[in-house]
Amino acid sequence: MKGRTIYPGKAEGEAIVSKEPLSFYGGIDMKTGIVIEKGHELEGKCVKDKILVFPYGKGSTVGSYVIYGLKKNGVAPKAIINKETETIVATGAILAGIVCVDGIDIDKIKDGDYIIIEAGEKEAEVVIKE
Amino acid sequence: MHLTKEQERMLDGEEGEVVARMMRLLVRLGDVYGAEKMVPVTSVQVAGVSYKSIGDAGLEFLQDIAKEARVKVLTFLNPAGMDLENWKEMGISEEFAKKQLAIINAFQKMGIVISATCTPYLAGNLPRYRQHIAWSESSAVSFANSVIGARTNREGGPSALAAAVTGFTPYYGLHLDENRQPNVIVKVKTELKTSTDFAAMGYYIGKEVKKGIPYFQGIKDADVDDLKALGAAMAASGAVALYHVEGITPEAKEVSIEGLEEIEFGEKELKETYDRLSTGDEPDIIIFGCPHASLNEIIKVAKIVEGRKARKPFWICTSRAVKEIADKMGLREKIEAAGGKIVADTCMVVSPIENLFNTTAVNSAKAAHYLPGFCKQKVVFKSMEDLLEG
């Protein structure tokens, strides 16, 4: 699948997929990388070293700082894949230096799929390994 | 995006790792939004100052940035979570104050002016017509774009900080003339008597036009306080970052309104909005100054309460600069004698007032919009005169 690069780089790993939008501020614990938003489909799961897949971000702009904090604390996802990356997630991913791509049909990615991402300066390629 | 040699050098790390990272942020955001180049900015206002809003995540980020980066242009802050001098009087805990002051120290280290206000234009950071700036606070963005005619997008905390330490912002959105055209006409069919009437109209119109650029007709007169209230409300209930008022704001005569959809705002809509924003009955406190009170608003309050007690305790939130003048004018004594307080550097939305009160009365539609969610308050929404005398 082809998409747009938000932050370039290569990454591969296991997908953790949310069909719902994700709020980083108040939604993910910055120290552990565990999703803490009550009732969220990923509640209790850890994003550390995963390829984190969700449609788009929601919630407070402080979410950018949380993404930065996840990276600093060593519990960040390896990469982020969105349907559409809005400014909060884009800003966080760029500041933290986390590979981030959007414009991807995320319905094709299932929880646990092994994902390979090559994100160039502008365009990105996402492959689901069989 | 086209970058100049100077910008390339920053991106390559010649001014350090932090500046490089900040430049990378601006370049990528510019690419995402289709900017062809960067423009120099002359003024910045950074949001994300209150510890209540940004928490430890924000504090740690800012401390990292402050190790290296220094701002290149006049940079102010959004309100903090407490009065930076008289926080004890406000009932703020030691723990909260310690964290808040650590945030302020980080900003100070970067060379930012510690003027924590949502009205930088009333406190010494005043851009001119058509100047490119990078401001964050939604009501200040609206005022700068609409009333002054400066050019700014609504920046997030980090992108505003990036503009401050690099001196540039990507050239897209409201920086371009073609994106400043109105897309809807608002016909005002009722007389707006107070700045609270303007706020109520702003609340209604913001909900109607969402991200749009409204063009108002039928407003006979409006002072700076009226326009401040109008813009703040539209930015809260909608995401309006620019509006035009025929005969009053500077770009109104330069834009085209041919063939635009029209909506009306009359007596009925005004009354409906007052009813909708009022969710409580008996306030524990009255709070003015959202956005931060101008000197003129403080003078008005002092006149209303002169020589008597107000019916409830009240606060007036304002910038440190305006508070200093009010103190010098002897207004503070009058206000304190009436049961009031002038609170600087903060406001009712970003400070933890939920620990102190349950029902708050305001004359601001923006405050009425945010207080139920951010501070778990019931709200009484009325004009300054009605709240103090009523």
C-alpha cells in the first residue's frame, strides 16, 4: 500500500490496530506505553515497539508532548500508521522522530499482522508480510 | 518546500540539535499543508503553559528544549495555571505551584517574556497590519487576524515554539491573501448592547459557521472589548480564526462578498444563546476576564462596585501588565473593598477552580463554553452589569 510520509524512516514489527480514533493525552500512560482510556478497544494493551495503527488522533494538543514522552521513556511504538494524520499526532511524531505515514487503508491491517514500512521523504510504502 | 541557505543550515544542525528538530517540524508541517516556503515572523505567542493542561509530559518536553534553544523574536505566553505571584491567595496547592513554576522557568530560560496572557496585544506584543506572526491562543489568533489584520494560523504549542526559536513559520493557510476571503454573510438584526451580547452572538455564529470566515453586516459600532468577546466566542464554539465586520475591521473593504450564503442573527437567537449557556442558578463566584480584561473593563467594574459590596465575591483575570497599571491607579483597593480580586497571569479555565467552586458566573461565552467540561462548573451567563448589580 502506498501512502504519504509524515516522518521518514524504516520500521517493521507487529501491528496493534484500533478502529477507533486515539487520544494520547489521557489515553496512553507516558511511563509504560499502556492504553488507559476507559472503554477504548485497546485499553490495557501496550504500544511499545509495535506498529500502532489507528484512523486519526483526537483530543488535546498536549497529545504531541505525550508522544514525545513515550519515546523518551523508551515505550514508544516503532511506527504510526493512520488513515489521516492530524496536527497533534504529526507534531508528536516529528518531535519524537517516530516513523509516521498516512493515507493508508487501515481496514486491510489486522491486529498481529507483521508490517514493513519504508517511508521516504514524501511517499511511503506499507507492506503486510504474509 | 523551498528553503533559504539560512533555513537549510538550521535544518542541518548548525544551530544545534534542538533548532534542527524544530526546523524539521516546521518543514514537515509546511509540506503536509502545501507551503511553498517559510516566512519570517515578528511575534510569537506560545500556548500550553498551564500545568493543569500540559502535565508532566509538557514540563519534561519544555525542560529538554530549554537546555539548548533560545527565541529569536518577541515571544509571549498563554495564561498559566495560577497567578505567578499570589498563587497562595488563589488556593493553589504547593505541589501544583512547584510544577507550574518549573514550566515558567523553562520558558524564561528560552528567553520568552514571562507575560502569561491570552491578550498579548493589550500587554506589549502588538503586531501591525499584514505582519506575519505565529500565535497559538485561539481568541488572540482571531483578534490579530481580524481586528489588527496581521497574519497567523492557529499554532499548536510546539509549532509556535518552533517559530520562536527559528524565526520562521511555513507560508500556508491564513498567511495567504486568497485564504482570507469570507464564505458566509451574517446579517445582524438586533442591537448588541454589551460585550456579553457580542459574546453570545459569537457563540451562536461559531456553531453555525464552524471553520468558516464570517462577514458581519449591520453592526453599527463595536469597541475592542466587544470584538475581543466576539472572536473568543466564535473560536470556542467553532474554529473561527478570522472574521470581517463591515465598516469596522481593516480587511472588510478588501474582500469580496458576492454570491455568499447569508444567515441572520436576531433577538430570538440572542435570547436562545443566553438560555443555552446558563446552566446554574446561584453562583459561588463571579469571574471576569475571559479573554483577559482590558484596563477599560477593570475601570468599568470598579465604577459599578464603587462604595459598596458586590452581591458575590468576584475575580477579574488579566495580564500582569494591565494589573500593574490598575494597581497604580488605585483600582485594586476599590475592587478589594467590594469583595473582588484582580488575578494576573491566569484565568478561570486553565486554573484548577473545580477545587474551590461549583457554580461560576461569567460574562464570557468562551468561559461559559469551557467551564462545564474543563472545570466541572455550572455556569451563570450574564452581562457584567447584571452580574454585579442584579
